Amino acid sequence: MRRFSRAALKPKRLDRKLASANRQYPSDQIAFKEETIPVNKQFAVDVYRDFARAIRTGTVPFVDPRETLALMHIMAQCRCDAERIRFTPL
């Protein structure tokens, strides 16, 4: 897992020109911390293989497709709402 501390980030104003052609990306230095989180293999699920199995056998997949659609709806709403952001809360 790669993460950073929100507390270490300075507030920034949204730069609208970054959403245009010939994008320029911020050059802020963010200190990331990398960690490995052990996973018990007996609990691992290959969701793509499981979904294919569910389609072939007519059984229920491990991840309910309605959950995926709900997540996609939330992501679309976030993108729509983000158009109004003028100041990042990070």
C-alpha cells in the first residue's frame, strides 16, 4: 500500500488550467510511505474469475453487481460535484 499523511499537505487553490490541453502537473514533493499488508491466501478472491464462474454456472458472484453499479454511480457523482471545487480540503 502506498499512502501519505494529509496533515503534511499544505492547502492549495484549484488551478483550472490543469484541466486543459498540454497539461502541466504540479511538482509538489509529497512524501509517500510504502507498506506491505499481508493477505491470508485462504480469503483471497479473484473477482474476475469468480464473476466468469457465476455467469457460466448461473450462481451468485462474490461481489454483487449492484454494489459495483452503486460505486460507479458514486464515482460519477463525485466527478460532477468536483467541478465546483475551488479549494482542495487536503
